[in-house]
Amino acid sequence: MQPNSWIRRAVPADAADIAAVLRQSFLEFEALYTPKGFAATTPDQEQVGSRMEEGPAWIALCGDRTAGTASAVPKGEKGLYVRGVAVVPPMRGRGIAEALMNEVESFARQNGCARMFLTTTPFLTSAIRLYERYGFTRVPNGAADLFGTPLIKMEKNLDREQRLRDTERINHVREQWTRH
């Protein structure tokens, strides 16, 4: 992460910035989505505000600019659905997505979640690699679609042994952030 960068919990006043980050982040992939799939992936300010009522959201700030976002929704028994992980193109490759994923996972652990899950599209290969580095695996027969856009379902079990490895990784990333 860059100096003068941090992540914080989003508040309702951040909805417009989150909507802008989502749109900017996925715009280059728009042709690969169906129109309804793209609209669902890039909600407007009002839709983001509604989503924030369902669960927490985070924003990554670099200076005074919102560079990334992630959100989560508690689902089922001890599950946490991760959604809307995005980093604007000029800020990619700087550890922002990793830091956002750490925040989401910390929230999951603090709230006693036993698993985290998400869906992504097969053409978001960088995102898939990120999720795999964070211990997510593809769910067999978990494929679905978002208004005709294909989806891959991924899941991470937060078991005790995995928690130790992940805690070490999270602490390492946090240490890198606090050095700057």
C-alpha cells in the first residue's frame, strides 16, 4: 500500500463514492456481462445505500481518493457472503484488494463466521487468483449465472488450522500497511 493510504468502514455518505468505484472497476469488462448482469455488478448510489443496510462495507482511501471497496452480508448459519470487491484500475497492484480482503475476513472471524463465500465471473481472472491466494476454492456444482452472465461460486472455510495461517498472513499485511 501507498503512504497516506488506509481502509475504514464505509458510512452511508460513502455510497456515491462506492458506486463510482464499482463502475470504474468493472467498466473494462462491461462487454463480457449481459446488460442486466453489469447493472447488478455496478449498482447506483441508491442501490449501494440499500446494500449497506444488509451488511458492512469498507472503502480504501489513498490520500483523499476512494480507490477500492468491499462489502459483506451475513448469510445462513455462520456464513458471510463477500461482494463488491473492487479497486479502480490506476490503483491496482498496490495491495489494496488484499487489505480489503483482510478487513472482510477479520470481520468474519470477529463475528464467529465459520465460512465465507462469494461469486465471481470466469473472466475476472485476477480476482479469482486473489481469492485462491486467500484460501477460497471453487465450489463443485456451484456455478450459476447473474442475469445470463456466468458465475463461479467460491468458498473459504474458517477452520482452526486455517485460522492460524490466515492470522499470520493478515498480521503481515497489516504490518506492511502500518510501516507507510
